[in-house]
Amino acid sequence: MKALYALIGIVLPIFLFGNIIYGGPGDRIQGFAPGDTLIDTLLVTVKVPARIGLYVNGSTEFDLNNPVPPQVYPPAVFPGYYDPTSVQGTNTDGVDVQVFSNSPSMTWHLETRGSGDFTTTIALDQLYYAPDGTPNPPDGQDPPANWTAYSTTYNEIANGGKTNGWIPQNQDYVFQAEIDDEPTPATGATATIYYRLYAQ
């Protein structure tokens, strides 16, 4: 009787499944029913490119007619430092900047520069930037510690590798009022600020 049970254990899978017939991509396979089992396969390929990304928001204004309290214009001592009075992004002290990189083997570099002077008496280097959260410099300090003056040459402000999503690189701005600044047109004087990101 034990021998019969053993024989049933061997024959039963063969009876239930018959032949197992395999195929690959594009194969049209056939078998007997009932009895045979057909298994076909296909290939799924995923391609993810190496990518970097840059987000900047947004335009900033310093209106010394109505500076951020308790700041006043003119300052008690020159140079005086002023926070932005109007921003487009969520960083009330400057600009929102975000960086993306999905490559573990490359290093990204974030740089910034300005287009040129605001007016003949208000120079581009009176605009300063620093990482978000940097304390404001005290009036009378020139140059301000921990702050970098804008120039027309790109200057690196951050670098790194794979970011695991978009990461903040927000920048704070201050405007340095000098003793020889002359009035601007009513609409103000504007310079263009550039941010550049590349990886290598």
C-alpha cells in the first residue's frame, strides 16, 4: 500500500499539469487542454536618465521709501543694510532656490552673478547674498561679514552630489545703501540676477 501511495505521488503532478511548455517574447506557444501548462515571458526595460534641475523664485524689491521696520532711510550710519520689502517666493528675506540631481557619480555646482550696476551711482556690488538664515550685518560694517557682494562673474554658492529629491538652497539678500547713492526713477532701477547649475 505504501508503494501505491508513492506511485500516486509521482503520477498525480504529471496527470494534473502534463507538459510545461515555455515561450519567450513573440513566441506563439500551444499545448493540449487539459494537460499542458503554457508559460510565456516578456521583457520590461526601464531607462532613467541622469538629470539635474534648478528652481528659482522670484523677483525681489528693496523700496527704501518704506523699508522693513525698524529700518529707516537714511540710516544713522553708512553703509546701511536693508531687507527686501517685496518678494515673490516664500523666503521673505530673499529668493527661493531648489536643486535636483539623481546622479551618485557626478557633482553639481550652483553659481550666481548679476548683469551690471543698477545706476551710475548704485553699483551691483551693493547687493549682497548669503545662505538663508544668515544674520543681517550691522550698519556701518563694510564689507559685511558672512555676506558676498554680487559681481558680473559667476561665483559658486553650493555644490553636492545626489540630492534624493529637490533640496533647498535658498539665498537671503540685503541691499547696502551708500552715502553717494542718488535717487532712482520712481519705478526703481533693476539688475538681472542669474543662477547657473551644471554637473560634471
